[in-house]
Amino acid sequence: MAEIVPFRGLRYDERKAGDLTALICPPYDVINDADREALLARSPYNFVRVEHAKSEPGDHEGQDKYTRARAAVEAWTTQGVLRRDTAPAFYVHDHYFELGGRQLRRRGFFGALRLYPLDAGVVLPHEQTIPKDKGDRLTLLRATRVNTSPIFGMFEDANGRVAAMLEELTSGEARRVGEARVGSERHVLSAIDGAAPAEELRGALRDARIYLADGHHRYEVALEYLNEETAAKRVHDADDAASFVLTYLCALDDPGLRILATHRIVSGARAAMDAAVVRSFDPAPVDRGALADTQPGIVLVRDGTFTRLEPKPSVDLAVLSEAWRSLPVAQAEALLIEPARRAGGDVRYEHDGDKAIDAAVGQADAVLIRAVDAMTLKKVADEGERLPPKTTYFYPKVPAGLVARPLEA
């Protein structure tokens, strides 16, 4: 099944670059313009200059944000700000964070995952994606020949073998190579570069399926780039660097794995929303304080009132995939959100429940949806299905800049 191999990581030398805390950044797709300005101000070496460089007036082909990203990698490597590790390694990432008043740790590791066609049944997407321009990531990959941020994959560790292995290695043989604190989050990076433990870890995942959590578009871009390189006869064997992609891997049952719901905020379709509720749901008032105890599947929020929506027994859900028609997100999309879209409503997405509630004022309604758990996600993916778009939000995001992967021999 999946082949995951160690690689020679490209990492910051903090003796020249400064504290790692000032150097890492979120993945590109959650960085807005204000975030980027704040990251740029943290350090002249902050990785946002590579991961999500800024366009400038007068940019043109041959001089743009992509060539600046490449120039940054080249200059920092020449200066020793970035250094390539001498031996291939897996990199364990302990991510400490707070959520819902609890202190949590998600443990995963970075490796290079062989690329497989999405219909091969080895790497499985878990949800439908909204079409977006993948040209940005492809142009960056062409320019830098570096996997700047990882895809996020999950695997089943039914007998706890990998968890036990990582625990033993981080307690002994693995070398701590980096630590960063950003707000309430703490990142600890350790390298497993011994040949024997690396081969044992590689072997433990040989029969695994990999379930894509984040990075569907990055994975598709890596496949497209491999096809380009192959067509140009720049791929000379099956183990060429372009045949693999930087991947962060986490067990499906890791205690720190958190999947948040993606709530909907709908504006400009109040009449359509009301009609959909009457047609398809049995409504009942619910107290906001009860939401934290038992999150109902679907809750409509409007001007400070909360209404639980249960699909009527008579509603025909046969048009939905059998694998996920019982999920609240699928029911809400088909019976409530889609009618609002057809009526011209604007639909926005929010992962923070309190922010979604606060947005439900005036002519805006919030639709709160219960989160999907990891094993449900696995079940749907194993059946060859994909959940509706914007079903899941894996929290927290894996930062860019802890370790990158150059596509060199």
C-alpha cells in the first residue's frame, strides 16, 4: 500500500536565523494579507516569504512573488540560514495547543509519501473540494522545487504500534532539533535519522492507507508536477524526488487529533430558509447553554434564538450518498443551504461557533453543524465516497517552516 520514506530536511539554523518562533508561519491557505504583514515583520527570514510571498507593483513574468520565493530559498541556503540535513530522517512533531479549556498534544511526523493516483485506493480524499486555482501552488513548486508545506494525512494505527514506536524513539534515540512557541501553541520537532528505527517506522506503515485531511489541492498539484516532469523526461526512475510529496502523518486515533465543524452563515435568503425549514424539518427551541453539553446535529441561529432542526421522517434523502446521508452536514447542505443558494443567498463559512453565532444578526442566519469524527471520515473514504465540501476543519494547522523538502537527489 503506502510507501513513506525519510528525507533530508531543509531546516532553519537558529544560530543564524534566530529563534524558530519568529520563523515559522501557517500554511498559505489560512494566511490573509494582514497575517502576512505581521509575519513579515517578525523576522527577515520568516518562511512566509517562501510559502506565501507578497506580490509587488510592477511584477511581471520572471520577476514576481515566485521568483522572490526561489531567491529567498537560494540566498538563505547560501548564507546558512537554511541547512539541508546530512542524513535522511523522519521528523516527529509534537504540537501542544489549547482547545475548549483543555491542554492537548497532537503527535505526528513528517515523511515523504510516494504519489499515487487518487483512484488507486492508497491515498484517499475524504471530502469534495470546491474548485480553486491550483496554479499558485504549481507555479511555486516549479520555481522553488521545494515542498514548502506538507499535506496532512492520517492512518489507522489499530494496535498502537506506531504510537508506541514514536513514544520510545522520542524518549531515547530521536534528536530534538527545534522548538517554537506561537501564542498558546508549542511545537517540538525531533529527528529520527538512525537507519534501523527509520526502516522500522517505514515498515509499520507499509500496509497503511493514507486519508487526506488537509492539502487535497497540494496533493493534486504534486501529481500534476510529477506528470510534467515525466513528460519532459526529467524523471529517470521510480524513486525520483518528484515521485514523493512532503507529508505530515497522524494516527486516526491520536488523542490530540481534533476535527472542528464548519458552520454556515447565510445572508439574503431568509424567505428560502424559512420555506426549507417548514418543508423539511421539525424545529424545536434549544438553549444556547446546552450546545456545549450535547451539540445537536443542526441548529439555526437567528437574532439570539436557537432552534434545533431535525429532518422530518418523511423527507426523502435517497438522492444523497448512502455512506453519508445520515450526517448532519449532508442533511443541512441538501435541505437547507442549497435551497438558499438557489434563491441567491450568500453562504460564508466559519469554524468558530461563537463567531458564527455573533454573525447571526439582521438578515444573516447561522447554521451550526455537529462535527464529523475521524472514524466516520475513514468509513466514508473506504467506501470510495467523499463528504460534502467544507465538512471538516482540522485544528490546529500544521505550520510551514518547521521542515521543508527540496526535490533534489
